[in-house]
Amino acid sequence: MEIIPFGKSDISNVVSRMDKGALDQLPFGAVLLDRRGTILKYNRMEQQISGRTDPNRVIGKNWFRDVAPCTRSREFFGKFLEGVSKRKM
């Protein structure tokens, strides 16, 4: 298992390169979103935390609208949009 320290500047890039097996070994919940908020990856720990046991029910859905609408706040969604606007993806 790769050790990923929080605060590492490219943590999102490290997670995006992980295959399903490696992602499921992480000791924390990880959700990879595209720039529109669509869920691309959803690991086993996040499944356990959220109680959503079938990742196929969330992959392809919009995180902010369909899965966790409570995160559509200025503090969370606003930071997401800010981060997306700063990157050329």
C-alpha cells in the first residue's frame, strides 16, 4: 500500500492513478470526481462510511446533486468550484 500523507500537493493525482484494488486498500474514504462533480471512483472505505454498499449505484452520479446534496454549500461546493476553475482540465 502506498502511503499518502494529507497535505501532499498532488494527492488527487495520486488517487486518480490508483486502480480499484489499491483504492480499496486506503484507510480513508476516497471519492474521485470529474470537474462537473460526477463520481468516477468510490472506494470501499467510503462505501462503509456512507452505508452505500453498491458502488455501481453512485458511480456516474453527481456527488453534489444526487449523492450528497448536503455538500452543496459555499464552504464545500464553493471550494470545489474554485479548485476546478484554477485548473486547466
